[in-house]
Amino acid sequence: MNFVFFGIAGEPNPLVSMVPVLLMFVIFYFLMIRPQQKQQKAHQAFLKALDKNQEVVTSGGIHGTVVQVKEDTVSLKVADNVRLEVDKSAIARGSKASS
């Protein structure tokens, strides 16, 4: 007689079983994806605003001062009579000294 009650109760709603997965995705979005997108937008705006005499640091750790800005590259002065031409994408951030 107990087996009849199990059949009557039925299985849980499939939407209810999807709630934990959706909740995990929402948490993942707000903790990981959204902040990374904001950081990428800020970095792109920084690269577009590069100008002469701005101190920057490359992704390789080289500190320099912007001498010339081209479409895809930047010329950096790293010492007296020493200039490097690097891709704009290699510029990681502005130097702390210039902030």
C-alpha cells in the first residue's frame, strides 16, 4: 500500500531542480565575468588615451615614458638615448609615479 503514495507524489518539477544551477551562474557572473569586463573596458580606454610624456609599465615590467604614439605601437624612452617600440597591447598600466 505504501507504493501507491510514492506514485501519487510524482517527481519534482524540473524547473525547481534547475534553480541551483541558475543561481550558481548568476553568482559566477557577478563575481567573475562582470568585473573582468569592466576592467577590460577601462584598460582599452587607457590605451586609447595614451599621450606623450606619460609614464607607463609594459607587461614585461619595463618602465618607460611615452615618446610617440602610433596606430598599433608606442615608442618608449627607457633611458638616455634608449628607445623601444612596443605594441599598444603590451602596455599594462600607467606608472605609479605618474598617478
